[in-house]
Amino acid sequence: MFNSLQEKLDKALHNISGRGKITEINVAETVKEIRRALVDADVNYKVAKDLTKRVQDKALGENVLTSLTPGQLMTKIVHDELVDLMGGSQEGINLSGKPTVILIAGLQGSGKTTFSGKLANYLQTKRNKKPLLVACDVYRPAAIDQLKVLGGQINVPVFTEDGSTNPSTIAENAINFAKANNHDVVIVDTAGRLAIDEQMMNEIKSVHYFIKPQETLFVVDSMTGQDAVNTAKAFNDALNFDGVVLTKLDGDTRGGAALTIRSVVEKPIKFISTGEKMEALDLFYPERMADRILG
Ligand code: GDP
């Protein structure tokens, strides 16, 4: 994860550690290298520029020039700024409501269905819940089958309605089914399209309006870099979602989405997905992510 970013930041911070006496010019050079590393990792230019400006101000304010360990001090400053950028602390999901209704949104291929299964598995095994999965993709029968297979693997029932063309009705029927069968969480997996279009947005907006979920999670493929951030913005404008799920962090992703989404949509990343297996799901901790990025 984030190998290239890690290497470049390490190099920039290492260079300043190796010096005898530090000057303001050395600090400026290091900051510039950090900015370049962030932009290369697909961090939005303005976000990278603002962050490195704060790093520079803090470094000079905290007397990095006279510090005996300037590299360590700079690393700590960068670490703290990365944590802040990613939202500070872990934010969990809202499990209020009887049952709790969780709507899963995102583009096709982002990892929505896989995440729906993982979330059900997490709630069942770690939070002692009795989840129900709901297949609401009325366009792709294969997506419904995929959810059934995942449900079978983790022993969670999957609510489907053959032949129905209205996702809001399917979701509503599923919620009634959950009430009648003591399910305390309903996870609604919706249809995705390859790109954002009006029809798709209207459909998910109407499901959202109809079922009034306690929690709406937007799933996005971290490999798509800046596009991930733009997609997040479009979905947030439509749904005012509660949190982000970043998927495919096990791949060779550059880091831009993880670092930028929070500051662009002002919503927390709640989960990260790191593989195809049902167990490959973690809560998102900004602190741990910053530790990883700085090696
Ligand atoms: P959906 O169309 O949004 O429902 O996406 P899917 O859940 O079908 O996922 C698309 C593909 O990505 C599938 O082949 C999944 O196995 C794979 N996938 C999903 N999440 C992850 C992940 O975190 N890491 C990896 N490596 N693959 C993933």
C-alpha cells in the first residue's frame, strides 16, 4: 500500500536528517519534496499545497533549525498533519434504529457487493448483530447471485424479489421482513453504473428518500485516484452520505483517495477493504494510516 509515496516521503525526510546545520532553505526544499510526493500520489494540488504550507510554518515555529533531531521533528509534524487531513479519529457506524437500515452506494465494480457481505460478516461476528442482506440491483441478475453466494459463505440470509423492477419496494419489503424475523440490521446493496448518470442518481436518491437509512455508506475504489474524489463529491451532493468505504487498498494504490476524500467531502472514511475475502475489512484509523504512510 502506498509504496511510492512512502519511499518519496522517506527520502525527503531522510535528507533533512542527514544534515549538520539546517537552514530555512533546507526546510523549504524538504517541504517542496513532500508536496511533490503528495501530488505524485494523486493528492489534490491545493490540498497538498495547504498541508505543506502548514508543515513549513510549524517546522520554523517549532525551531526545527536548532533541533538536534530535525528529521524526527519534521516527521512528527508531517505525521500530525496527515492524521488531521484524514479526519483525526476513527468514526464508527450509527447502529440506532429498529432495525438499523444501511444503504450501500457507489459505482459498479467499486466493491459494493463484496463490502455488503463483509459488513454483514463484521456485524455478525464482531458486533453480535443479526443482519439481513438485500439485493436491490434490478438490472443485473448476476449481482443478485453474487450477493447470494456471499451470504451463503457467511451464513447471512439474502432478501431478493424475482422479477421486481422497483428497488424502493424491494428495500421496503425487506425492512418489513427484517422486523418480522428479528433482524436488527438491514444492509441494502444497490445497483451501480460504470459512470455517474442522472438516471442512476435519481434511482438511488429515491431509494434513500423512501427507506430513510440510519447510515448511508459510499463505496469507492481507491485505485481510481482523483476520479474517486470526484465520484465521492457527486454522490455526496446527491445523498449527503454518512461515511466512505475505501476498497482495494491491497492493490498498488497511490494514496490520493485516502488522503484527499475527507477534506473534499467533509465526511469520514469509516472502513477500508483490503482483499476479496470476507474477513478483509478494517475500521479506518487515521493515526494508523499516517503511521503506515510514513513507514
Ligand atoms: P460492485 O459492482 O460495486 O458490487 O463490486 P464487486 O463487489 O462485485 O467488486 C468488484 C470486483 O472487485 C470483484 O472482483 C471483487 O472481488 C473485487 N474486490 C472488491 N473489494 C476488493 C478489495 O478490497 N480488494 C481487492 N483486491 N478486490 C476487491
